[in-house]
Amino acid sequence: MARILAIDYGGKRCGIAVTDESQIIASGLTTVDTKSLLAWLIEYVSREEVELFVVGEPKRLHGEASESEKLIKPFLEKLNKVLPDIPVTRIDERFTSKMAFDTMLASGISKKKRRDKSLVDQISATIILQDYLYNQ
């Protein structure tokens, strides 16, 4: 079985999470500079078999698209052009950053590490991926 890779897309950096090959466990993988994301994905799928990309869909409280969706749509178009054989699905990512921060607090991560936004992005991507797996 191939992996599923989730992306918490951001203006500066993107959190990345991935499943195991059995698609049971979601784990934070890394954080990638947004400008390097496509190149990073191309390199990653050359080493690992990826079946699906799950990309967070930022929405406002009442369900309408947030401003950051304007950044994500062009990225998704480029992704579809360079890796057309890997489908993309979207998952509502409302509150994932807050949930990620709460997860860090609950797990006892130090205050210094909680300030590391790249860790928040990785955990957010993991939450997005877990949500996808749970609802399948």
C-alpha cells in the first residue's frame, strides 16, 4: 500500500504529515518552506510511493473560504501539473492550529518548543491527516 501525505499549506511554510504504508498511523514528517514545497514533493514521491495528497482547506467560522485559499488554489494547479497521477482531496482545517497548540500543551512540550511555529505546522498537518483517516 502507498502512503497518504497531508499538507498544512501556509504563506511561509507548510507542515507535512504522512501515513505509514498501511495507512493506519498519521505522523508529522517535517516543515517545508512554501517556496520549496513543489520541489520537495517531487523529490519525496521519487523515493516513497504516495497514493493521495490531503490538503487542508482553510475556512472561516461560517464555512466560507478564508483569504489563504487564494494562495492554495494556484499551488494546487501547479501540483496537478507536475504530479498529475496523485489525486488531491481537501479537508476542512478550521481550528487545527489551535488544536495543535493544545496538543503541545497537553503533551508537556516546553514553552520554548511551543513557540516553534514549524512544530505547530507539522502537528496541524498530522491533525488534518488523522481527520481524513478517521472519516474514511
